[in-house]
Amino acid sequence: LPEEFIKAQPIIDTIEAAGYEAYYVGGSVRDTLLGLPIHDVDIATSAYPEEVKSLFKRTVDTGIEHGTVMILDHGTGYETTTFRTESGYQDYRRPDSVKFVRSLKEDLNRRDFTINALALKTDGTIIDYFDGLSDLKAHRIRAVGDPEKRFNEDALRMMRAVRFASQLNFTIDPETITGIKHHGSLLTKIAVERIHVEFVKMLLGQWPAMGLDVFMDTGLYQYCPDFKPYKDQLEQLRLQLKSGLSSETAVWTILCAVFGLSSKQVNRLLKDWKSANQLIDDVQVAVKAVKAISEHSVDAWLLYQTGSELLPIANEVANQLGESPYATATLLAQYDELQIHSKKALAITGQDLMSAGIKPGPQLGQALNYLERQVVEGQLKNQNNMLLSAAIKYLNEKA
Ligand code: ATP
Ligand code: MG
């Protein structure tokens, strides 16, 4: 067993010593069987949350109403969830009630896909009630039970299916695909933030075309914010993407670039996808840079405006689209050679200009902007006296 499981063994031992069952479950079991690194170790137990809490000194109620308690042990947190069933799902997303149960089988039965419904004991035994192991071997994503029912209960599972396909290079079982075709429209009932998370994970996966194929063929894309008019562009993207993207910024940048969006449209799309303001700002800048890179028209001002964090992302996106003639290292070297990398680095301040007799007001700001651009473009040296005379000359010519 991987060392993460060995490290967590005392937790399971403690729960078992108190007379309850406890197993490793979820993504860590799946990924271990696939020989992949694991992120976090999740535990499922027959003990009720209060019983779990009584067994450990340090716990946090991370989701106690649905049975989850985090156990803290030597700096690691273990999400420990009581076996439960779910019922209701009147809103297609959250169960109306969760019921704690004492049976592992019932708990695994409520899980989304067979490969996610395996349990592992500390002695290495696998518990596999739904043929998850043969699906793992066949590289197949299959809903636990009747896909129609499972997607009707929780529509987010359809996005999870395509994201696992991209992350694992798995195909989706035909009946599960049919379930997605029938229930795609239920995605509109799901909080956009949750769709966002799964969609980004899909494009960050190593095999994005695996998920995108199903995302397009089943029509799922139509029920995501603002995607419906961009069918052709999304189809084109699935053919172009050679590998996963490196960051969330790259994901949205490539989408906005292939959709051909203006800054204002980028803002609209990303707002509709409930994105953070920082992400929106970054994507607007990166999309402009992708355009310049693709048109082979990168100049000093564009390098400066894009900055060293977004330049590699913009070039990665342009490369994925087969349109970059530049090496990222070259762009970064050119960026490094700029005289300044921010307005603060100008060898003159507004205060300096006022001391020289220039009145405060809009034209003072304009003069500083002019100097900034001239220095970035290498037309002026970044020296206080030279900048001062250039500012005076600029203002005189304007007047
Ligand atoms: P990752 O490696 O991305 O964390 P994961 O499989 O661990 O993948 P999580 O979202 O962490 O995914 O969920 C943990 C487990 O909980 C899943 O493996 C699955 O068994 C179950 N699960 C999560 N979301 C759902 C859902 N919407 N419906 C049913 N079961 C779910
Ligand atoms: Mg997980």
C-alpha cells in the first residue's frame, strides 16, 4: 500500500478497536489501483459522527450534517464519513435527506461510478460490490446502478463522468452515455460554481479530448453557461487540444480565443461562469496576447502589458492552437530586457513633474502614461532629467 495509507492506518485501527468498521474509499483507492499518485485519503465508517469524534482528540466538523468529520493526525486531515444513503433529490442536486446506515454496501451503492465505489481494507483487501475492478481494467466509467436514475438524482454526475474520462483516459459505458444524452438539460439546475469546477478539471486532464468528445456528442455543452452558440468552435477545440492545459487561466484563455471574444465578451462569459475577478482580468490580458502571438505581432508594449506570469500561458495557448512562432523562453528573455516592468519603476514621479511646475490634473497623468510607453518601447532612457524634459516637450506640443 502507498505510504499515505500506511500513515493513515492508526486512524482505521482506532475506529476498529472501538468495534466499528472503517475503510479507505473514493479517489485514493481508484488512483492507487491505477498506479497514480493520490491526493487525499478518504475514510468511510460505520461509526456515527459523534462516535468518531469521541475517539479522537482533534477533529473538525467539516460537514457533520452529512456525516463528515475531519480527523487531524500529525498535520494531515482525514475526511471521515459515516456510511449513509441519500434520498429525495427533489432539486436534482442535493438529497433531501441523508440517512446514516451501518452497512458499507449501502454506502458504496450511493456513489457515482463503479470505479469510485471500491473500498480498501488496511490489509490490502478490496471490496468490490459493483464490478468496479473490471471497469478499472477495461478503462471504463460506468454509473453505479441505473444511469438514468443516478443522473436524475444528481445532474452534476454527468460533468463528473466527462471529467474522469479526461483525467484517466477512460471511455464512458454506452448506457451511461445514453443516460447523459437523456438528462443533459438537468445541468441547468446545478449551481454554476460546481459545473465550473468539473469543467476546468476536464480541460486540465491529460486527455481532454476524451471528455470533450462526450461533452459535445451528448449535447451536454448546450446546458453550460453561454456555450450553445459556440458548437463549431468547441468541436474545433476538441480536435486541436493535444494535451491537457496547465492552469485554469489557460483553460479560459483558450476558450475565449477560439470563440473569438472581445474583452467585454470575455468578462460576460466568465461572469456567467461565476469566476473570480482576478481570473477575469488575467484572461482578458492573456487573450489579447494570444492574438498578438498568433499574428506574429508581439512588441515591447504587449510584452509589458502581459507580464511574466501570463506570457507563458498565452504562448502555451497559442501553441495548442498551432499558431505560435515564438519560444516561451525567447518571449520571457525579451520581457526581461525591457527597461521597466511597472509604472512604479519609472525614474520620475508625478511629484517630480509638479515640482517642475506642471499643474496637477489630467494632463499630468497623460504625461506619465506617455513616458511609461516611451520607456517601455525604448524611445526614452529611464533617467529622471531626460524624462522631465520629454514630459515638458510632450505637454508643450499638446498645448
Ligand atoms: P478526486 O481525485 O478528483 O478527488 P474523487 O473520486 O476523490 O476524485 P471527490 O469529489 O473527492 O472525487 O469525491 C470522493 C468520492 O465521493 C467519489 O470517489 C465518489 O465515490 C463520491 N462522490 C463524490 N461526488 C459524488 C456525487 N455527485 N454522486 C455520488 N457520489 C459522489
Ligand atoms: Mg477526492
